[in-house]
Amino acid sequence: MNAEKEALLGAVIGLCRAAESNMHRVSQNTDDILIKALCTLGAEGEKEMGLIADRVKKEKQRLAPGCAGCGSPCGRTEDASLRDVTAGEEAAVKAKTRLINKAVSTAKALAGGRVEQKGRTAAVAFLYRSVFAAGMKNRQADQIFATAGITGGEKI
């Protein structure tokens, strides 16, 4: 994964972290930015990766406006690093990777209009939960899947 993709992934996780505690601020625009960013992560050679990362960060600041200038940051809405995703037990890393891959494919389906309107709300909610879970540190695979709303070791 190149540096731009790493930065975008970290920003997307940060956006989902901010959304998790500020769902009342999440809008259709937030959903669209998340979907576009995940589609960009799944694309090869995306030229606008930096621009998309900037849009993600601006939206995160809109969701959690006090966090950007906080004098004692708690880390709750910070962007993730690739290490957040790749560190830990092998099963946990595999769970995070599967969630990110599933989020990318779900975002592509949403962007391509391949999700029925009645399933769109659930699909978008899955994006937020799964990306949030992929940024979790020091968790086991079952905890990561549970945060994403997947129980019983279901295949994704």
C-alpha cells in the first residue's frame, strides 16, 4: 500500500470514529464522501487520492469540530495509521483486512447503484461500523467482528 492510500485509509477510519460519536451530524454528504473514499481505496492508480483524503478530513472536522483544536486530545476521532490495522494477533489483522475489503466492495456496489434503496441504509451503516472496527487496537477478531455487527464468525 502506498503512502497516499495509507493516509486515505487512516483518514477514513478517523471519519468513522468521528461519526460514531456524532451520528446526529452525519448527513447524506458524509455518506457520499465515505463511499467515494472507500471506492478510491479500492481503485488502482487513483489520481485524486490526496483530494479525497482532504475532503474526508474536512468532513471529519465538521462532525467533530472541537477535536481539531483540542488542547488535550483523547485520540477518539484521530486518523488511524496503517499500524492500527496491521498490528495485533494474526486473526485480528485478518478480520480487519476482511472488513476493509468488504467495505470497499459494498461502497462500490452503492456507488454503482447495485444496492436497492431499502437496503442502502443498512449498507451505509455497515460501512461506518466496519471501518470503525478495522481501526480498533488491541482487540481480538471476535470483538472486531462484533463491533462491525457480525456475530458468530459469519463469513463476509
